Amino acid sequence: MTDLQPATRVGEISEVIRPAAIVPEDAARRVLVELALRDVQNGGVWEATPSVWGRYDRPWNGPDNDAGAELIGRIHVAYGTPTKYEITVYRVSVTLFGSQLGWSVESLCDEALGHGGLRLADCPRAVLAAPPAPYRH
């Protein structure tokens, strides 16, 4: 199992993406295919799960990361929102190791989203609804 935990480590950079970035259907499909092709257990540097995409510095050597590949960062995503085939990017974390290598929230996102022809800055954003009026009796 991998080390895809919430950003709580010392020196980690974590940013909540507000409003959340939306990856449109066609780009989402291309991103997911490319991340799967670049899986850490197949000689790549990405581990994509339905809630987190993790970027490592090198491929794994076996299912338990025996080679000790270092996590660079995580992109927290939600599949199927706001519509069935879109992906929402809502939080990104870069480890201390990743930031020491020059990675940022934007560069991490841009690498992953680039497979779909997107950059974080170019992604459509979620529409934020106004909060409901307070209940008065």
C-alpha cells in the first residue's frame, strides 16, 4: 500500500483549490489513460487511485515500493463531479522532498493535466452557490 495520506507532514505545501478546478470529460479520459500508462508499478512515476493521484520521483521496484521511491506530491480528486464524466481537483499537496526538487502545486497539476491538454490555470472552475439564507422561526 502507498503513502497517500492527508497533508500533515512538516514542510509540506498544501493548497485547497478554490474554486475547485474541473477537468472536462474528454480531457479527463485522456488524463486517466495516460496516468494508468505511467503507473509506478509499470515503470512510470504516477499512482492514480479514485481519490488521489500521487507523483513519485521514480518507478517502484515491486508492489510495496521496495526501491524506496519518494513521493513528490498528491493531487486530491473526485471522479464524477460535477457531472458523471468530469473530475474535480480540490486539493494539492507537495512534499518537502518535492519542493526541494523545485515542484510546486501548479507544476504538479500541470504535469498530470497536461496529458489532457490542460494546465491548472486553464481549467474551468466550479460554480460556487451562495449560502442559503439563515433559518428564522
